[in-house]
Amino acid sequence: MSEETQMDTLAYSSRMLYWAPLGKLLFCVLVLIANLVTESILVPFITLAIGLSMMAYSTNFKIPFFIAIALLEALAILIIGAGLISISGESGNVLWESHFLWINIYMTDDSFNKAWLVLFRGVAGMAVMMGFATSTPIPHLSQALRQVHLPVEIVELIVLIYRYGFLLLERMEIMYHAAACRMGFNGFLRSIKTTASIGVGIFISSTNMADKAQTALSCRNYKGYFPLYRAPAKTGLKWILFSALVCAAMIIFGLETEGIVNMYELFKGVLF
Amino acid sequence: MKTVIIGANGAGKSTMFYHFNGILKPKEGTVYYDGKPLEYTRDALSDLRNKVSIVVQNPDEQIFSSTVEEDVAFGPLNMSIERDEVERRIVTSLEKVGMLEYRERPTVKLSYGQRKRVALAGALACEPEVLILDEPTAGLDPQMSQEVMELVNELCLAGTTVIISTHDVDLAYTWAEEIHVLRKGKLIYSGSPEPFFANTEEVALSGLVKPHTFSINSTFESLRGRDEAPYPRTNSQLLAKLSTPDAKIGVIRMIPFDKEISEIPQVCGNIGIYGSRTRRAVRESKTRVDYYFNAIEGCCLDAMSGLDSVLVYDIELESLVRDTISVLGKFGKVPEMI
Amino acid sequence: MDGLIETKDLVYFYDGTKTPSLDSINIKITPGKKTVILGANGAGKSTLFYHFNAIAKPHSGVVLFEGEPLKYRKKALLGLRSKVAVVLQNPDDQVFESTVEDDIAYGPTNLDLPQDEVKRRVEDALFQTGLTEFRKKNTLQLSYGQRKRLALAGDLSMKPEVLIMDEPTAGLDPQMALDLMELAEQLHFNGVNIVLSTHDVDLAYAWADEIHVLRKGKLIYSGPSEGFYSDPVQVHMTGVMPPSMFTVNKNLAHMKEIPEAPYPRTETQLISKMVEVKKGSLHIIPLSEDIVSKVTDSTDISVGVFGTASRGLLVENRMKVDYLFNGFESCISDCMNGRESILVCDTDCVDLIKNKIVELKRFGTDIEYDVRS
């Protein structure tokens, strides 16, 4: 099973499955905004706490292994990114400098602080997004998007891609096995060629599938949109108020605490 | 009339039935529904497709929604039916295919057989007058095929016209009252199955073979020097024909099932069940049953071998069950039904 | 005796699931026996055969090929996968090249075999599957039945010792299905071990010397078909039905008060067992260059075909053939009705046909035959 299917399974068994998807989305977006608005390094910790508790509650306090792996992967990328930011300082006191080929590298106290902030924000943001993803399957998301009057075409495209994505993934796995049975991955060049052939095969079968689906849709009297039988829970006023409140509280907290913690000062004795 | 359209791959079966609901428009000639020529306007077509439903072979081509109930509701919602009525249709059609407990499941998580049943439920929810099934049993395991065919028989009894399109000669032969044979885009035969299958050359040219029961019967009878007719279509009918006049025939104890499962007499002999309601009741009560599927045939076979058996069936299927057993009279003795 | 393929306590889980897809499987595929792996949809058939050629790796337990535990290193895998080949249910999943020839060459080329060896193997595989005349064709232009043969040819070109066929007749119309099974029989007779994986009980019953039944990831039966089908409870729980031939024989035997054994697998065997047959005779004519004149000499006798090459040649020469498919059964049926019949067969099939006639003796019919070469 691919990660996509696992995520889907997780979302469908979430304890937050029937919460208003739009409400969840609004909440997460506002938290993410609050996460970015102020320069306080303490705000990302609140965001992280919110994200982790969402994830924990949604998955019944059992965070699956593959999500932990995904988070670690993201963390690794963020650390590299933060490292790069920290050595591309333009202002402030130079802490360390070096030359690499023709590039001059500076680490300043500003860039050092900025790198930490980006790292914390990134990790916290990931956690919140994961919290949303583990509780909201794509179909629910598309329903939410429909409620905010996103063009029908786009929403339906999302639904269909989701639906046929799984089928194509299934086929791709079978074809991959079949190619392995015939030694299609024996050597680098051959692997590339085989992967291309599988791609072509999947492309052909997806056009076939689209063709047949069109016929089948007409057979079932498709009138240009997917009617909904069970609309998701409506996003009530309490969702909006609650989200706005949390967001405002975080921003105020952020403004109040801006500059309270300086990472450079913290590490001064240890590193420099 | 139970109708089968039969032909090899590429003979034009699907092209033909896509003309029946106006998906394809003939280049020449006319298609009639209920005596009236089809009109190809938007409204007329929509109306027609509510009456003529097609279930294609591969369920993945026709399941669009992400959960089971959404998919079943798709057709009725397109017909702008009221919510209460849609709910009723979801429940009845899912119940018929035995998938009610899956109504909120995501469709991608279902097995092939389950998806096939959801596709069927989606068509049933439109309550069509004509139901066209393309290879209804392809890819299903044997028990599930039997279950689908029993469901189809219930629908026929309730007045739906069912057309099956297939290349499975055994399925066609046991089920059809009338067959239409297609070969390379031409209709070469319409009528009862026997005369067609008796013609070795035509069968071979059509890319088909003779059904097993049919060819066993003809060889047996030619060796015994008897007439091939009447043609048995099931093993029990074949046996009835081959049995001697003085052979002992078993008794079938008939128990109609209405609301509750009454005490099934634990007599010796096999117990068979028929009908979707009975099957569900038996599954819940965990009663011992020998023939879960194809039970009428099982009990008839027992009777032909001189054994007694018990048959529990949905009460509304009484006439269907009795008729099926009585057909044996054409071939030999009818087991006593008590 | 060592099994060709064996597994010991094989356990396999799909990622993220808690119930095993395969649960302590101890299976032994006997060499030279026609084997079927039987089970309902989702019983674990494909997961199991993907273990046979190391596409899937067991979480515990071992898989043995010819007595040796499988090694999952790259080199070892190449050797193994050319010996254990898989024909999937849907041929479109395993066609990777755009022309017939190229696709058949795909496997051997990937094995880095010398050019002329690849060429020789492609020729052989084309001939065996009767695709020679389509060699330059685009794979998309082939019919479904032909694509199925192409998938088979693509595996044969690797000269496998074991060929696993997943639902071989699914989606094929009746003649194509008979054709493919005849080809499988021919290959099996010529030394390729064929393992069918199917839920089609009638197909399994007609084919198998030995069946292995899977239910919800567990192996619940290994042995001859009859042993399994005689247990209605097991059959029911497995999600299948007893094969039609088995049921008819059981009930007819009961009615006639004769023993159920020997168990007929084909129509001619059933008829031999149940009624007195007449004496006819069968003329077996192995394929040769002057086949046309040999067959046209005798006009009023029915003619049947067995074997891919013979079928191709007779069709090409526009010969009148009565039984182009299912030739053996049909010709025997004529003989049992007291008539004469000609069976044209591939040269490597003569002994196979003799074996089949000997098999019929067990059911009481002694067909007179001669071989006209």
C-alpha cells in the first residue's frame, strides 16, 4: 500500500472525521497565519502544540509510524534549509565567515536567529497540516471547497483525480511487479526505460478509463455536476469565532513576546 | 422474458446495448423503446436512461463517488428525486445486494466483488424498467456469481426486464428464455437457445462452444438411441431425464420464510436456502445450512438421487421456487413438495 | 521427494495491516504435476505466487526453489525470475514494448543474453504461441485473446521452468479459453511446470492433478481435487461451489448405484463411465508438410485439431475443419458414437494424445486409434 492509501485509511478512521471540514480548514489556516505574522520564536511552539494535539486526538493518540517518518523527512529538509539561511547573512554582527569557491559566506546574529525561526515555524506548520490531513479525507475536503463556492469544475476534478488516482496506483503496482518479473530493472538505463514504458501504459489506460467513465456517466444521467447526498456538517458560527479567537490570541501573544528569546544569546556561550 | 445477448469478444454486444439507452445514435435505422422511436433530445434521453439502466462489466468504470451511499444516490439525485425517497432507495437497493452495512464506507476500500455489487445497487436505485447487465458474473468467485444470479431472478419476478450480455455459454444456457446471437456485428439468431446450440457449425463460427449440459445430453441420448429433446438446462434436469421410471425420488420439504426463522426441522437430509431475506436471517442466526447457494438445484439433485431435503425460501418467491422445481416434470418425475 | 517450490511457515503482512495476508503457509508444488491454487477473491493467491519469484519477501518463514532457500540479492533474483515466470490476468499489465517481437524480446534482452540467442528464443516463443504472423504488429492492434498469448510468449522467451498463470481464461471467449488451455497442456507436456491460480472451479477441476486451497490467507487443503470437493462444509467456507462435473458424476453414480470413483474430469470420460459406447476409430495425423493432401483424402470423416501450430497451418490453408477448438474431446465424442474421426496434431503432441486415450480406458472406453505419419 502506498502512503496515499494509508493516509486515506487514517483519515476515514479519525475521531474528527465528521467535524465540519470547512471549520477544520479555517482553523488550520488561521493558526498557520498566526504562526507567520509575528516574529516571536515562541509562537511556533504554540502552533506545534496545537498541531500535535490535533494529530494525537485524530489518530486516537496513536501516531502511526509512517507519519512519524514523514515528519522526520520534513524535519531533515527543514534543517538543511535553515542551515543555508543561517549562513547567508547580510546584516548584523558577523559570527563566522568563510569562502567557498568564489562565494563569500557569512553567518551573522540576524541570520542565525532567522534560521531558528524558520525551522520552528516549518516544523510547527507541518504538524498542523498533518493534523488536518489525518482527520479529513479528500472527498470531505472537496465538499468543504464546494461550500466556499470554488468553481465546480475544479472541485470535481479533485474528486475524479482522487477516485482514479487510486485505480491508477493499483495498476502501476501490478505493472511494476510484472516488469520486475521480466527483469526490467536490471541495470540503470533499463530501469529508466521500463519506468517510461510503465508511464506510457498508465497514460494509455487512463485515457481509456476516462473514455469509458464518460460513457458510464452518461448511462447514469450525469448532468454536469456531482450531486451530494450527505453534505458535511455545516461550519457554524462557533467554528469561526473559535478559530478567530485562537488566531488573535496567538498574534497578541506573539507581539508581546517578540524579541524575548534570542537564539544567538542562548547559544552564545556554547558555540561562539 | 429473460433475454441474453451472446457473442464472442468484439462481436458488437456493447455497441448494441449502448444504442438501447441512446448513448450511441445509429447511423441508419431506428431504435424503438416501448414501441416509440427514440428521440435524441436532452430531456428525452434523460427520461430514457432512467428507464434503461446499464451495469458495465468493470465496476470501476461506473463508480464515481467516494462513499458507497453517495454512489448509490448518484442516479436518483440526478433524477431530482426527493430526499426521503432517495434514502428509501439507497436502503432497499443496498439491502438487495447485501451491502447495507457498508453504506458509509469509501468505495476505494472495497473488494472487487463488493464494488461490483455497489455498481449493481447504483443501477437498482434508479428503479429501471429494463436492466442491462454486461458480463454480470465475470471476475466474481463462484458463490458470489450465484448470489448475483439469484438476485437477478428476484428482479425478473418483480417485473424488471433483465438483459444479460455475455460470452459465457453455460450461464446463457441455464438462464435465458431467449437468446440473440451476434457475430461480427450481425445478428445471426434470435429465439430459444436450443436450436442455435444444436447447430455445431454456427456455434463454432460465432466463436462459441456448446454449453456443457447441452453437449452431455446430446451425446448421452444419441448413445441411448433416444430423442435429444426435451433439452435439460441444469444438472438436475439432466439427471431427471436419465433416471429410470422405477427410481426412488426424494422429497423436498418446503418452508416459506416470512418474518422469523421458524424452527427448521432437524431431519436428516440437506438444508438449502433461497432468497436474499432468508440468507440474511440464516447468517444472523447461524443455523446449519448445506446449500447456501444454488439451493433449488441442490435440493433437486438430492431428490433425483433419492435423498430427502429441506428448502427454506423467501415467501414472496414461492411461485418462482415451485415453478423451477416443477420444470423437472418435462424430463422425468417431479419430487414431491411438502 | 523435494518440492519444486516449497514454503515453510511463510507469513506475510501488507504494510499497515494487522491481520496477515498469508498465515503460516506450508505449500509444496510437486514437479511434473498440473497444479492449481484455488481460492476466492482476496484469499491471498496473488500474494502467494509473488513470493514464489521473490517479488514479495516473507516477514517470516522461507521460500525454497528446487530445495534451495531463495536469496534476495540482485544477481540471484535475475536467475530466479527467469525460471519462475508469471502470466497476469490482464495482459495489458505486462506488455511493455510497442511491437510483438520487441515485447517478446524484452525479458531475454534484460537478461543480457547474446543477440542470436535472443533471436532464437523469440522465434521459438512466436511459434509456440502461434503469433508468428503478427510479429511486426503493434501490440495495441491485437485482439484481447492475442494479447493474452503475447503475454504468455513474453514469459516463454525466458525459458521458465515454472509458469504461473493467474486466472488464465478470465475475459476470454469460450473458444479462446479452450485454445489457451490446450496450449497450456502442450507446454506442460513439454516440460514447463504450470501452476494455475484461479477461482474458477470447473477450470481447476478439469486441469488439476493437485490443488492447493487458500482461504483468508491460510492453506487449508493440498491434494487431489476430489478430496476437497467431497467436504461440502470446506467448499462452502472457501467461497466456491463444487464443479459441475463432480456434482453430475456424484449424483449419477448414486442414481445408478455405482461407485463415485474413478472421477471423470471431461465430458467424454463421464459418458464412458455412465453409458455403453459404440466403437469408432481415431486417426491421429501429426503435422507434416503434406498435411493438406493427407486430410483431404478422406472427405466424409470429421476432422479435429490439437495444437497451436496445426491450427495455424490448417486455417492458413483454408482447410475444412469440423472441430477447430476442443478437437480431442469432439473427435473422441464422434468415435464413441461409432464414427471415424481424424485428429491433426502438432508433432510433439502425439504422445500426449496417446496418454489421453489411455486415460479414457480407466472409464471403460477403449478407443481404437492409429498414427498416420
